[in-house]
Amino acid sequence: MNGVTGRMGTNQHLLRSIAAIIKQGGVKVGPDEVIMPDPILVGRDVNKLEKLCQQSGVTKMTTNVDEALADPHNIIYFDAQTTGRRAEGVRKAVEAGKHVYCEKPTAVSTEVAMELYHLCKEAGLKNGVVQDKLWLPGLLKLKRLIENDFFGKILSVRGEFGYWVFEGHTIPAQRPSWNYRKEDDGGIIVDMLCHWRYVLDNVFGKVKSVSCLGATHIPERIDEQGKPYVATADDAAYATFELEGGVIAQFNSSWTTRVRRDDLLTLHVDGTKGSAVAGLRECYIQHYGNTPKPVWNPDIEQPIKFFEGWAKVPEQELFDNAFKVQWELFLKHVVKDEPFPWDLREGAKGVQLAEKGIESWEKRCWVDIPEL
């Protein structure tokens, strides 16, 4: 596990996924068979690695990635480093004959992302990319509604994502400074359009084209050493997508907004028969028969209490940590050859949409998304 000293690598992948899988006794694949991960933590900071070992109960660590790759006991290479380092790590892993699982974005360009996919494919190595939001309870509830034809014909999807990330002048920032430097592969378009690609493709329909406007609303921030720096990357993105089947999707992604909605991410889906609003965990629905009939009259107080006309989707399933669920599926893929469609080609599609979003912003026009 390379790059687990970072925020996502530590919390989601190590503590809440791999350590949790070990604690539960492995991944059950039969009456008398389990897959038990045996991780080695790789990073550049010995002190951080030692602390992580204490936190997670993992006993193996090294600062030498080549040494870890040379060990035949290690059959999977996982990469959660910063985006700019990922391609080098994956190339080394392929040369060492390791199966590859990595965070997104998988590379800094579509060309490199596809190169990594082809390298794995030609070497006969299993590969996957983290697409965690597909296993969020809120999105799974949306998928069940679609499967049961709750919406009728889906017309539109409106996504709102983000929160206020403090600049650091008085209150410390809650995200790393590289996120706001283009030269360090930062920016919210690169980060979030990769997510919206797999969410849209897998839940609502393939993305056909994009119109995107980016912005750097906060020009100066404070880094981890307390020094001011110029924010050279976009901290907000306003994008519209055309999907197959005529669905229109709009997503606002922002690190410069204050939240007055159900969750940090909400998806509002409108269809001919009904609508739904899903957050990370909950989902609220309004059927055609429960839809009020408003009349525009700004001269009187609104008589309809709009929030009261929505019903909460009940808990019909048990939901585990989204990252952990996908980890278990990838382990089954490697060990038992079970299907795993979320490969590095799917990861490259996310990089492609981010690139096309930036192209749209630069050209101030709609950009089509060609097949990879």
C-alpha cells in the first residue's frame, strides 16, 4: 500500500477498509474459505509509517517501494500517492508483475491513463480504480429506485457538492495545499469530474458532452508551514453534461460554498413519474401523486411547506463503508477471478472528462466526449 500516509490513504483505505477486513476475519468467499489481506505500508516518512502501524495493527512497513515490489509475497500494488507520482508507481508495479489497484485520478492525462491500462492488459495483470461513490447508501437507494422504475423517464440530474475550505489565515485549512496549485496537479475539475464521470455513466447514462466553467475564487491560501501561497488551480467548477437518452445533468463542485442542504453531496433527480434527492446516506422521494401544485404569488407567504411533501426511503439493506465494499470486490477479483468492471480504462474515462471540462472552460464552448 503506497501513499497510505495521506488523508484518504490512511482513513478510507487503511483504517476503514484493509484493517477493518482483517479485523472481521477476512473476506468470506466460501463455507471454509476467506481472503485475508497481508499489507505492507509504503511511504517516505518513517515516523508517519510507524504511527500508522500502531493505529492499524499492521506490522510491516518500508520506505523502499522497490524492495516491496521485489517481494513475491506481495501480489497487489495499491497506489494512493498524489496524482503526479501515480504513473511511475504503476509502471514499476507492472514491471514487477503485480496486480494494480489505485486511487483516482489515475494519471495527469488521458494518454498516460490509457497507457497504464494497456500496460496492465498486455501483461495479463488485473487492475482497478477506486470508484467509491457507487457504493454510497444514498446512491444505492437511487439505483434501486431506477431499477423499480420509480422515476419513469429520467429528465435531469442536479448535483451539488462542496463546502467551505478555510484559507488558513486564521482557521487552519482542512485540505492539503497542493489541491490549490495547478503545478502540483491540483484543482477541483481534475478531482471531481473524475467522480462525476463514473457516477453518471454507471447510474444515469453515458456522458456524451460537457460544458464547464472553472473559477479560482480564493486567490491566496496558507500552506502547511504557515506560509502564504498563490492559488493557481480552480477551487470551483460549474458543469453541465449531456447524457445518452436525453438526460441533462448539472453539477456544481466548490470548495468555496457554505452548506445549506441535506449533505456535502446531494443529487436531485427529476423524472416524469417522480423525483428524488439523495445525499451520501439518505434519500427522499416525491411521487407524481404527492406532487403539490404551486401558484406563483410573491405577495403572500408561501402556503405550501415544500419539504413536507417528501418521504424518506426506509433502510431496506445493510450498507458497509463504500471503499471497503469495493476493496472486497477487488480482492475477490484477484483471488477468485470474480468480475470487476471498474478497471483502469474506466479510470481513464474520468481523466478524459476532466480534460474535456478544462478544454470547455478554455474554449468557452461545448465539447464532445469521444469513446476511449
